[in-house]
Amino acid sequence: MKTRVTSFDVAKRAGVSRSVVSAVLNNTPGIGYSEEKRLAVLKAIKELNYHVDALASGMRTGRSRCLAACDNLGNKFFLQMLIGMKETCTSAGYHVLMYGSGTTVNERKGLVQLYMQRRIDGIITKDSTSFSDPEWVKEIKLLGIPYISVEGYPEDDSIASVLMDYRLSMEMALSHIEDRKLPPPVYVEIYSPPEYRPNWGDRKRREYYVQWMDRRGLAPRIVEREHNRRECLDEWWIEWLRRQELPLTVLSNWSCGARHLYRAAYRLGLRIGEDLFVMSADNTEQTNEYLIPSLSSVEVPYTEMGAAAAARLLEYIEGERDIADTSKIYIPPRLEQRESTGGG
Amino acid sequence: MKTRVTSFDVAKRAGVSRSVVSAVLNNTPGIGYSEEKRLAVLKAIKELNYHVDALASGMRTGRSRCLAACDNLGNKFFLQMLIGMKETCTSAGYHVLMYGSGTTVNERKGLVQLYMQRRIDGIITKDSTSFSDPEWVKEIKLLGIPYISVEGYPEDDSIASVLMDYRLSMEMALSHIEDRKLPPPVYVEIYSPPEYRPNWGDRKRREYYVQWMDRRGLAPRIVEREHNRRECLDEWWIEWLRRQELPLTVLSNWSCGARHLYRAAYRLGLRIGEDLFVMSADNTEQTNEYLIPSLSSVEVPYTEMGAAAAARLLEYIEGERDIADTSKIYIPPRLEQRESTGGG
DNA sequence: CTGTTAGCGCATTCAG
DNA sequence: CTGAATGCGCTAACAG
């Protein structure tokens, strides 16, 4: 029977009491010990290859030192969010538990269970922009679960969330187009009902586009199409593009819209970056840089958002911030200048 | 002081002993109870909103019911692997702990610690093809850690790994090209030294390409270029493509090679799917379907591989398979026919 | 500053 | 089938 090395073994070997071992490991305030003892403990730990039992420790302290990251796992950027979370967690001695398929509310029940089982100390969900689920909010609040959403609940102040500044993202895109001396852009808005009609971020973007054009005495031109419907097939875009005056600039709310233009241009033999300029206000599929020519865009900084979410959650958990403080965190977008606007 | 609901509370309320509660929850063999009692327990659990304390339970059983998934988190397909793992784990009542930045051996130390801390019961790493680290193997073996690699250790029989069948992937690609009646392909091999020279998968692919051409009495044509070096710039490919006789078929070991051809074709005004046909033997950047026109490829089924890895790991952990059985698991690739070979 | 002790909540054993 | 008792390994409180 192979038995575990315990703090008791370490204490015995180091010639100290178990409390000292614990204190050395956790920097417990209020328990002092000589430097000599400290070194002895460390030495014993190394010699015996001792590792704290996270289960026992957690049981005692009521902390699992784990956060749950929840998403439906279908989105490429979730990985980026994880990278950010992971980094923040690691430096705080926490770990990240994956929790996928969180699109349906039903699945989310599992998250609450995870918390009730004390497997996790808090929850981060990556929600779709403008997502909001009152049922979930009620449950979270009732149980007092430390929680923060990434991109969700933009208009619900009772839930903490990490949001991108959509106004700023449009400003960056439009300024970029202006700086490059391209024609004022047509705004292409692709939306997917029912979830995204109208999406909070999209409304912000559209508003700002109109404002921006107005301020310059230009007439806003908006093309609004429904995603994945007959009305958004290649043929329609080819016809549309054929009727436009060149050179043309197109700014799309979603990279999928930009790709429609790429496809239409390809079919018409038009050259992007010369005959027409295209820019995306997002990078949902994480594919902009790989398009040919590469697609300029304003990108949502998911890594930073994940890091910020984790940081806030840890504040709640460690009691450095009241869980009732559900203030929003805004992260600025990032401009990626590429070939489709003649740069790169 | 808010106190936890324990199995004791449940037992009291249901009018049974704690052992029965435990037995009902875990289907403990050898402990019987009447159906009536079972329902009473279930009812009490619901009424009190009782949840097993995973920490206490884990401490008692010596199982955390968590697997670690390790990768450098830079690869898009890691997410796919996670989806597969997650699915398998969920149905077995296990969870997935993220562990990123595991490329360097140094970082991997943390994985071993996770195990020593009993935070995880086993480890899955996503390694680069033909990755092999003897030091790591030694440590794993020494500590008897349940472990399996995805795509690593293809030539080391002492480590369990999930591998794709590279020969089959080439066969699928070549047959597809033949079926479409396209010209016999030139094989473009992009490699990144030092790690990938020569990569196990690439060797297999190349070997098979040569064999396949030989069998048909055709002369193999191989273009070998180093990734991200002067020799792999746009200009070189443009020159190369200019010299080729059209129509041309190109099969690349890595989607990056296919993109070089897309770029060159774009610059030369050639049309993919008409003047030249392109196919990739992988989808590393998960971007093939978004290219314009979309890129046909043979894809590594990461989701299945993740699922298979988790399943094997659980067998080790649950004692259904000897940890010394390190046999390989081969997963067949998946052909995605798209526009670049005239299909889609 | 040190050593002892009392749980944390569970699964399991053993005597009834 | 039940109830009581044991111990997993740790931390925190308390008495020396």
C-alpha cells in the first residue's frame, strides 16, 4: 500500500510541529517561526517530495481554488479568453475548470452544481453580445455565487460583465478608413435572428456610424441583411456589388459580411484593396488575417477580456471586493490594419 | 454563519442512516435499501438542495474526478480537442481542468504537481506531431501518472497516444483528386525547423505520395520550402507558379502552403478551382472553409481524438485497463471537399 | 514561539 | 438492513 506523504511526515522530519509546516507553506499571519525552522521545513518538503493535498486543504478552507469557464465551445475566440483567464489565475494560484455546452440554460444548471459541490469558487461565462437571462441572474444572486459575464448583460447593471467599447471600435475603424483616404464607407450589417435582433453591440455600432457620417455631412448608407437566409446568398451580393460605383469602401459589423464581399468580388473579378476596400468590425471566426488579401478589422481583445474577468472574480472570491459591486469593465478594441484597406 | 447541508442532514430528514444516503448516491455495491427509502432520500436531497461535497468525497476516495488538458493554447484546434474530451468526461462524471502553456518542459512540472496535489487524476497533452520528451516520460512512469498524448510520441511505444492515420489521409486526398479527374498533383511540403524536420506525419505523407505516384507510373513532383523564411515569401511563389503549366493541381502538407498558392494566384490573376486546383492535407489554422474559394482538405479530427484520449485515460484511472498497456489509438481523417478542387 | 486538538464532510467498516 | 465509529490530510484555534 503506497501511502501519501503528509504534512505530518514533513513536520517529523524537519523536527517542527505541523502548524509550522502549514504556516511556512501558506504564510499564515500570526504564526511565527525561526528562519532556521523555515529552511528545515523546505528541505524536508523537497526531500520527501511532499505536495499539499488540494482536496484536504480545500475541504478545510472551503476554497477549491478553481474557477469555471463556460461557453458553448463552438467559438474560436473562447480559447483566447481562456488564455487570459489562465494567466491571471495561475499567478494567483488558481486553476481553470472547463465547462462547455453552456448555451442552453439547462446546461447551466451544471455550473451551479459545480459550485454547490465546492468544485469551483466562481464562474465566468462567455455570453453572446446582449445576452441576458433573468432566471440565471436570480439563481446566481440567491446562492451568492461569485460570477462575471464576458460580453453578456450589457444593459443589466445588476450583473458584472466585461464589455468591449463598441463606440470606440467604430471610431477606430472609421478613422482608419479616413486616414487611408478611402471613400466614406457603406455600412453592411449582418444579423442573425432571433438572438441578434437587434444586438446591443450592433446597435451601438450602427448608431455611431450614422453619427460619424452625419458629422461630416455625408449620407449614411446602410445595407442590412439577414445571415444565412436566401437574402444573403452569393447571387444577391454579386448583383449588389455590380451596381456599385468604384472604388468602394465597405465596413461590415461582422466578418461574415466582409467575406460576402470577398466572394462577390472574386466572382466579378474585382480586386480587394484596389477596386474596393473592405473592413470588418469584428473577427468572430478568427480568420481575418488568413483571408486573401488579409482583412483589416477592429478586433475584440478576448485575451484581455478573459484576464479582466478572472481578475474581478478573484477579487470577489478573496473578499477584496464586495460581490454586490457589479460595475462593468470596459476593454478597448484593437485595430488590425491589413491588406484589404490597402495597408499591411 | 451559513452552514452546508450535509449527508447527515439528508439522512435525518429522510429517516435513514447516512450510509444509505451515500449508497443511494453512489450505487455502492453490497448496500441494499428498499425502494421506499431510496425515494425518501432523493426527496430529502431535493428538498434540502443537497449537493455532495466534491472535496470531501475526493479526499475520501482519493479521486478528484478531474483530468488535466494541456496544450500551449495557441492552437485553434485545441478547442476542438477540448470539446471531445469534455463530452467523454461529462458522461463519466469527470471534469476537465485547463492547463495551458505546456510547451516547455519547465511548465510541465506544474502538471505533475497538479497530480501530486490530487487535483487531477490523469493528464492529456496535445503535442506537436512527432513530439517526444524522454524526461517527461521518465517522470510520468516513475510516478505512475495516468497519461496519454494526442499526436505526440508516434514512434515511442512506451507512451499511449492518439494518432491520426497519415497514410490514410494522403490516400483520401489523392483519391479525391483522382476522382475529380484533376491533373496529378505536385506535392508542396512546408516545414518549420527545427521542430519539424522531418516531422513524423510529414514523412508518412510524403512517402505515401511518392508510392502513389509510382504505382501509377507518374513522376512525383515535390516542392519543399521552409516556413517563414525568405525562401517562402510571396515573390518566390509567384515566380514558381508563373512557370507552371496550367491546369495544375497542388496538394500541400499544411494549409499554409495552400495559402501561398492562393496568394500567388491572386497576384497573377489566376482562378483557383479553374486554372489551378489546390488541396491541403491539414487544417491547422482552422481556416480552410473560410478561404475564398474555400479550400478542400483532409482534416485531423481533433474532437474525436480528444474524446478517444479521454476515454482511454478514464480506463486507466478506473482500473479497467492496465496503465502499462500503452497501445496506440488511430483515428481516421476526414475529407472535406470544397471549392478549391472544383467541388463544394 | 511550539505542540496538541478539533473538526471539515464524506465513504466505509463493523457490530448489531 | 441500520447506526456508530474511523480516518482521509489539512488548517486554525488554543493552551502551554
